[in-house]
Amino acid sequence: MEPIKIALAKGRLADLSLEIFEQIGITFSSYYEKSRKLTFLSDDGQYELILVKAMDVGTYVENGAADMGVAGKDTLLEAGADVFELVDLGFGRCEFAVAGKPGTDLSDYQPLTIGTKYPKITNDYFQSQGRQVETIKLNGSVELAPLVGLSDVIVDIVETGNTLKENNLDVLETMLSISARLVVNKASFKTKGTSIRPVIDQVKAIIDNKGRVTDED
């Protein structure tokens, strides 16, 4: 039987995901972080790990190149990935926020010009509120945009807020919370359900149990 393919983004997200998979008996002993290999077979030969760019996880899963994967909610929203999002894994939790110079009033700008790595998420959010914006796609150092007059504000992921503070920027509006999600290809969920559903159920049980322990603490 062909192995179930699991797409992960190399780095912290992959490490945390593999820890969960190990708890349910899916181990990839051949994987190590500094390897240049992009595919690894599980010890039992039933699963294949595929390492891709974070933004591509949803694309690989949606198009069936991977049966399932773990991706941040931010990348899924930006890619518009058409997948089954089945488990909120809870890690990688942070927020999307509008940030700018202290005292900036968003209502003063018509339209509001926004620098961001996430134009789709930004446009969808403001359009849902009936607010007119113009987005400028940036690939890095978005904090610089309002400082040099490229944009009025930025939309970015905020975890600690330290980078904003160091650049004299404030969170002006919180948009939505995001975290890592376990996603599955829609066709695979039907055709390989007997192999995939037990994995989903076991992962969900681990996450639910962690939540109960946290609540009890």
C-alpha cells in the first residue's frame, strides 16, 4: 500500500508536529533537522514525510501531492487552500494585527494604505467590514513601511510585540488569532479514510488531553 504523505514546513513547526506524531507511534528516525533530504519514510513504512515551504503546505495538500499536513492558519488563509481543516494543534499561536505609529487613527485615511506580507488576508478582512484599503505586497521588514512613508500602517503577525516596540510602532487593531492546523486533502479523506481517520482521532485526543491538563492547572 502506498504510504500516507504528510507535508510539513521545516523548522519549529515540523519539530512540534513530529513530537505529536511520535506520541501516536509515527516515527521518522531517518529525519534530522540539518539534512538536505526533502522526503523521509516512517520507521514502519506506512507514512512519508514531505518537507516544503510553509506557504506551500496548503497547496501540496489541496492538490493531492500530500494526503495531510500541518500548516499555520495564516498560510492557509493567504493561500486560500481548499482543504479539510480538522484539528487546531494549538502551537504557533499568535495574532494578526494592524500596526502603525502611536496615535494613528485608521479612520483618517481614505483609502488606508497597508504594507503587508499577507495581501489576501488583509483585503478579505477589511472588505468584510466595508472599509476601503490599498495593499502593498512586501516580502520582509514590513515595520519599515510606515516609518518611511510607504504605507499608512502595516498588517503582520504579532507574537510578542517586541519588534513593533523597537521600531516605535503600536498595535492599532487586532484582527484574528491564528495557530497551527492539521489539514487533510478532501479526496484522500474519502479514499484513504481508514488510514487517515485514526491518525486524526489520536492527534485530536492528545490535543484535547493537553487542554484538559492546562485547564486543571
